[in-house]
Amino acid sequence: MTLPLVMTCGDPAGVGPEIAVAARQRLGAAVPFVWIGDPAHLPPGAQWQAVETPADAHAIPASVLPVLVHPFPAPVVPAAPDPANAAAVIAVIERAVALVQGRAASGVVTGPINKAALIGGADFGFPGHTEFLAHLAGVERVVMMLACAELRVVPVTIHIPLRAVPTALTPEGLEATLRITHAALMADFGIAQPRIAVAGLNPHAGEQGAMGDEDARIIAPVLDRLRTEGMALRGPLPADTMFHAQARARYDAAVCMYHDQALIPIKTVDFAGGVNVTLGLPFVRTSPDHGTAYDIAGQGVADPTSLMAALRMAQEMAARRAASVAVTVAGAGTGKAGV
């Protein structure tokens, strides 16, 4: 029997608790997970049951949310994040990572957080979830992927001003992003020979230098070098022709140079069903591709579609990793590693 996933509560003043309940009701036992948080923050009338370990979720009725209880110091008012709860939000993330690292859970699905609230209430020293998870895992570099059924995108630079992108874009950073993406497409998505399309930085991929030299000077040499290792890379490509349906059929993931170049296409293709995936971690981590949604928190109208997609994707990724480990162990036992 596979281990359940663990889901963090995120900011309890946002929609995290209510979409957790809704996702459990719709998915039932098909995607076993436990929610870590304070049950006082769940919507009124929510059906939940405390568990001692993630594995206990298998014994909970399919319509009931299994909860690893984590008390918070302050009550919650929807849409009003309380700095007094910031340390508990961080502790829940740490607890989830400890569970998956201790092989008590198969992966982590994170609820949306408010970084400003964590900084103001607990001196949170990280730009966001992704960097904090990398710190907890002891990993120097990770990659953010946004994925849905029709498209996977990876931004090389993320939460920085557009004016800072040309300076932040380096050959070393691009190469590391491409290597991590390539490895994850094989290990986590089951693609034996990944095809990656790489966007140029400038309009028309620089138009032979007429609109900037970064495409020829920074991007192209990295792609040429990695192609000699057997990677199937296309680019640098004009970003404005990369995302229509016919173009998407020619690659498994698109690596983009900055945040909006990657996120605008995927949110156009599937606004509700996108999933945030952290590549390069030693454990599976996904998250719904939306924030705390304070404007609708506590109203019972939040859409759990993205969370449900994140749970399903985490389950699939964890299963592939477990199968890979099983094959490796079996091969080692017969003297034929990887058979």
C-alpha cells in the first residue's frame, strides 16, 4: 500500500483549509493525503478526523479529511493574516518535509502562503516556498515548473524585476536549469527522451543581434554544448510562436527566460488546472498554482481544481520515483543494476 501525501495548511486566513476539504470530498480515497494544520481553521461543518501518522489516512472514510493536528496560537479571521500565526505556518512546512524525509509520506503538497505575513510575523528569511524547501532539503539549486495536461513551462529567472533579467541570466544558471529539467522529465514524468524548447530572451530571439545579443551570446552556446551530450533542445526560439497547439506538440517542456514569459502561456491554456512543481528536490513537492485568494477566503466558493491537480500529480510523481527505486534495488540484488 502506497504512503499518503502530506498537505500543509498554508496561510489559514486564505483558502487553503477550505480547498483541502473540497479536494478530499471530490477525490475521496483515490488520492490519499493528510492535512497538517489546526482543525479550528477548517470550514464550519467540515468532516475531519485526527490521525497519528500519514499511514492512518487509509483507514479514514473517503469523505472525511484526515488531519495531523498542529495547534496555532491565534484564532483565524478569513482574509486577515495574523502575524502571531506566522511561526506555526513555517513549522507546519518543516513538519511536512520531516515526514517525507523520514519516509512516512510519499510527497508534500503545499497550501498557499503569504510571504509578507511570514516575514512580518516570524522574520522568514526566504523569498518563497521554493527556496525554503530547498534549504530544508539541503539542496543548492532547484527549479520551478508550472505544469498542466497541455503544457509544462520552466522560468530560468523567477521573482525579479524585468529590468534585472538580462543581468541575472547567466550561462551557468541556464545550464543548471536545463539539466534539472531534463532529469526531472525522465524521473518524475516518465519521459525517456525529453524534448525541450528554449525561448529566447529578446523579441524574435534577438533577430540576429538587431534586438539584443543575449540570445546568441548567452543562450545559444549553452544549448550547443548540451546538444553534444545528447539532449534534445530546440532554440533559442521566438517566444511569440512557441505556445500555440501545433508548437506545443513538438516539445515536452518549454524553458523560458523570465517569469511572465513562462506563466502567461500556461495560465492562458489552463488557468484553473495549473500545478506548481519544484524540480531538483530529493522528495516530491507540488502546489496549486494560485495564492491565498483573500478576496474569497471563508466564502465557500474557492475552486479546488488546481489543488486536486497538484495532489494527482504528486501521487503520480511519487509512484514513478518509488518504481525507479524498486527497479534499482532489484537490479542490485541480481547484479544487474537498473534492469
